[in-house]
Amino acid sequence: MPTLRLAVIGKDGRTTAIEKALRASPKVADVTGFGPGKDLSSEAAKQEIVAQAKKTKPDFVVIGPEEPLAAGIVDRLQDEGIPCVGPVQELAKLESSKAFTRNLLTEYGIPGNPEFQVFDNMEGIREYLRRLGGYVIKPDGLTGGKGVKISDAHLFSIDQALAYCREIFSERNEKVVIEEKLEGEEFSLMSFCDGTHVSDMVVVQDHKRLADGDTGPNTGGMGSYTCEDHGLPFLHSSELKLAHQINRDVAKAILDKTKKKYKGILYGGFMLTPRGLRLLEYNARFGDPETLNVLSILKTDFATVCQAIINEELNRVKIAFEPLATVCKYVVPDGYPDAPKKDVPIDLSNVPPESAKLRIYRAALDKRHGKEYLTGSRAIAFVGIGKTLHEAESIAEEAASAVKGPVVHRRDIGTQELIDRRIAHVKSFSQPVNSHAAAR
């Protein structure tokens, strides 16, 4: 008989996937959404979440987005005796401070750092930018995916770069992290971590650009895919093994440095470059859209995994995923991300029903009077699941194309044409390529 009463913090497609996976557990009686939909890092939001937790007394809480982690919501809930899947504030610096993560890798000799330097004033920045040639400038803290600026894409001169650094110092009052500009293919490796043991999920490739062919502005992520062999077509097994090892080394290093156990999700954003594997960033929570892919094919009971994280017993749980491919496609409002349509209805009546081969994840939709209204962000995601990538892509595309209204989605995610481009890109800088790659 199900007995667990749980809570999830957040309101997006990722949170929907987390809730759905928990509800599917035979252990779970109820799952409640905590907190307001926005500004989850404010003191008012934290007080509201703690008040909800004290009233409903969940057995544990899973935190979806990064803002409440950085603001210390886990610390506050643990003070009330409520366990969490998510790191305490000090350990969430793995995401909330880029300087902390870069310095951690350097201090413990963990591979993957690009060339970088951290600045707390303007002294020496001009000379460093000139020496790098191509560069990336980042505020140290969270930016919601909108604070990273790259030479020749956002910054077209040293003077523009210096002006942006001054803006970070004056307006955000943060350190500036400057890194070498990298070229390559990105991928995500998320792992469950109980403080000492790390268990990996299936490797995923996300697509940040808005439009087909990797064109248009960057977004929160238009979709992602996983392959039936749980590799990626352009990724050699040795590179995936190194990414696995980096996640493990980071968990070990953060425990050694802070003497605190990281309990939650370690999410490494990696890039395969002409000079090998590089770490772009760490996130301290599930990714969106990547979570929609991996939780759709998780065989192991998710509530059991969460309990193992909390109780430091991951080594006792065999975590397995179905040997299936997945393709996630997000439907977004016209004008997204800069000027999205809002408060406009869309029609989902022609969308196929959810099934073993199709998962549907509501994100930024508001249901009123029987109609679904856009709220301005990524609206709804469809995950196709199949024995091959081709089958999974066809299922996701059919569902996404059935949404009627002022919306768009990327039609090329998971297609052979785009996969072939990824493979050719990696071949162009002489990295070995997985033989899985081509045929479907």
C-alpha cells in the first residue's frame, strides 16, 4: 500500500517529469507542488515553502530549479527535519558560483577545465582578453542562461568586452570569470549522488538554439535526445568514461573540501573539442529538457532512488534504464525567447494521447475555462520513445506538430540529417566516432 507523501519545488516541464515519475511509484500516495511559480529564491518564497512543508509534513522534498538551491531552501527544510533531494546552499555553489567550480577542479587536479581566470576588478582584464583571442565572459553567479557572452557572437571588440565586465562589477557586484572560447559538440551527463556514491543517468544532447539547423537565439533548450545504446553518435566510449569519472571526482572533491555530503543531482555540461573533453559548467539539479528524456525510460523506481540518495544507500540500488531511444521536442510561443506571445490560447485537441511511446509534459501553460493559455515560456514538451532514434523522433514530431496556435518547435531534433552533421563536425577535428552513429 502506498504511504509516501512527497513534495516537489518548481513549476516547469522538468518538475512535471519529476512529479510524474514519483507518482508512478507504488510507494507514493501523494505528490504536492510547493512554492510560487516564480522568484523561488526570495525570502517570501522560502517562508511560503517552509510553511507549506510544516503544514503537510512530506516524507521528503525534491527541488527542481536552481534558484531555491542557491538561496538555501534545503538548509531551511532540513532545519525543520524534512529531508531533501538537492544540495545544501554551500554545496549548491557548484552551480551558483562558476569561480568555485573552476577553482575546485584546479585544486584537486580534475581534468576538463578550459583556460580561465577569475577577476574581482578590471585590473589585467584587457591583457588577458588579448592573450586569449577568443573568449567567454561570465558573471560568477546564476544568470538564468542569459549572462554568458561570447566573443564574435555577443561581443565584437575588446572595448565591448570591457564594458560588459564593468557592468557585471557595478550592477551585479560579482566576480567575472573569463574563459577561452571553445568549439565542439556539447552533451549532458546527469548523475544521482548521495554524498559518497555516484550513479549515472543516460547521456543526453540538448539543443539550445531556437530554430532548425542550430540557428536563431539561444533558449532554455528546445529539445534533446538519447540513443537506444545509451551513448551518443559522435561520442567515443573513452570520452563518455572520462565524463563519468569527472562527475565522481567532483563529488569526492566537494566532500573533501567542505566535509559535507552532496545529496542530489550532479549535472555536468560537457563539450567534446579538438583538444579533448572540456567541462562547460556544473548544475546542481536536474536539467530541462534532459530530465524529460531520462525519467521517461528510468526502469528503477524513482522514489526508491530518492530515498537512497537521502539515506546514503545508492550503492545498494541497481539503477537501470530501458534500452530505448528518446526524443524530446518543446513547443514554444511565437516570439520566444525575447518577445513571446502570452495569454493566447492553443489547441491540443489533435495531440495523440499519452502512451508507452509518448510522454507529455506540461510546462508554461495556464488552464482556464477548459482552454490552455500560453504564459510566455516553453509551453509543452513531447517525448517520443522507441526502439530506434528514428521511431522516437517520428512519435515526438507527430505530437508536436499537432499543437495548433501561435507556436513553433524544432523539427530537426533527433533526425538523421542533424545527427550526421554532429558526426561530421566531430570528424572534422579528428576525434574517434562511435560506430553506433549512422544507421537506423
